[in-house]
Amino acid sequence: DDRLAIILLAFQAASANLERLEKGETEAKATILLDGRTYETAGGLSLWRSLQLATRLTAALAPSVEVLPVITDSLSALKLMCSYLKVDASFEALNRSAAGAGDFFRSLKVQDLRAVKGVCSVWMLSGLCTKQVEDFAFCQKNFGTRFTFIEQAQPAWQSIDFPASAEVQPGWAFPPAFGEEKGFGVEPSNIRSSEAPYRETLTNYVRFQQLVAPGAKYVCPALARSNGFLPAPAGEPMLKISGRPFNVIPGKEYVIKKALDAKRAQLVFGKLLENAKACYEDSLYPELCIDSCDDFGADRPELAAVVKYGTFMADAIVVCLAARPHLQ
């Protein structure tokens, strides 16, 4: 779902730039920074998939849109990616693995976000790392950068169980009595999505709120898998949230596991793959066909839940609903 969200975002930016040109502007370009530093030391797969995605999108959409990975240590990243791909550590080896990937990686200069000025939208598709939070605070303090953060994650969650018919927040004690606890360890996925220790990831979120949020806009659509309620002070009405079930297994054929209109969803993804193959056979199409296996066709145990239940397309939904670039 994150990959599809990034693809949709890039194409929407390209579409907006095309409209600007049609309205008479002489130049319309956009840069999307793909910051995966949360996972940059964990292994080569995430780095490689991010580079491959950026290479393919830039090839498809340049010069209107360029997608640039943010990587702290290029040499270390090169070694990790090539180790994962089982090739020698060289740019030429990356070129052989995906056309142009090595040359594209060699040209990258972005190591952090500390040159971001003016107005910037940040789409948070995974857990925050310390470097990212520090960069946001740096830009805000030194340049007055105006950030808008968009995060698809529930902003709060219930830690106790209560009847489905309840509309008023029941009284609760912390910690909950043994056997009555609920929610610990299954927090919104972004808080759990990090290679850093759990404590460090939580600390980053607290620092993010303290250092950045007061001077920035924060948008949290909070798309849930099922109907529920956000917690409120005891005795007060809870805020109802509606589930938007949309689970899909990606690959050369997309399988709809759960949707309000499964037939319509199947038709949409079928047309997406058909048009991608017709127009972007060497770039977008192979990207959309990536499934839950690694680059050698081996199953990835960490994605067993995706294979069984499908990936929840929340981030892609949010991009479709909220990523409408202003043309003025």
C-alpha cells in the first residue's frame, strides 16, 4: 500500500505540473524526497526497493517530477543493496539488476532534509527515526519551514475492552486489570514500523509532538479497518470512526480480499495494470507487479499476514482523497 501511495502521489504531482504548463507557466517541476532512513541500516531489501521505485518513477515522469531517495551513507547503502542482490558492490551491478538504477544512485546527493525551505508536505508512511525528527526541527527553527504532516494512522486507541453498543467512554484504570488489557502491542502501525527499539520509536514520536507539531499542520485521516471509537475522558461521548475495509494482495494479478465493492475494485486494479503495461512497460508496470516475495522469488515470512489477509490500502486511499496539489 505504501508503494502504491507513492506512485499515486508522484503521478498526481505530474498531472498538476502538466496543468500548470497548459495554463501558460514556463516551468513546472516537483521533487519528492523518499526518506527511508528509518530502515537504512537494517538490510538491503528496503534500500533496494526504495531505489528501484525512485529510479522507475523518475524515468517515467522526468523532468516534471523527480523522486529522490534520502540516504545518509551512500557507500554503506551500496554494500547492503549489493549484498542483498548477491552481486559485487558496484554501480554497474545495480544497473544490471534494474536499468539505470546504478547510475541514478551514483548521482544522488541528498543525505538529509536540512535544506527544505518554504512550504513542505510530509507524508508519513512509516515510523519516524531520530534523524528525521531532528531535521524537521532544524528546518523549522532555522528557515521557518512550514510543514504539513499527513499520517494515516489512528491518533489514539482504546486500551480496554467495552460493549460494542457503548457510546460513552467507560471508566478505566491504568494499567488495566489483568485480562482486560487491549491495544498494547497493536498500536497504530507507524508507531510499530521501525527498526529502532520500541522505546526509541516512541521517544521519537513524543519529540516530534514537542518540537514540530505546535508550529506545523498535522492531518490524520485515521482510516480504520473496522468501525470503532477513539478514547475520550471517562463519562464523555466517544468519537466514532468508520471502518474502510480495503485489503488487496498485489502481484501480477491483484486479488481483492476485502472491499465494500469487490467487483469494482477488481476492475479498477485490472485496468491499472493493463494501462501501466501499455504505457510504462519497463518502469511502472514491473513496479506494480511486485508481490510479497523477495527479488529471488522466495517468500518473506514477515509478510505472511499480507499473503493471508492482503495489505490494507489505507495510505493509497489517503493520497487519493487528500493529495490535491494547489495550482496557485
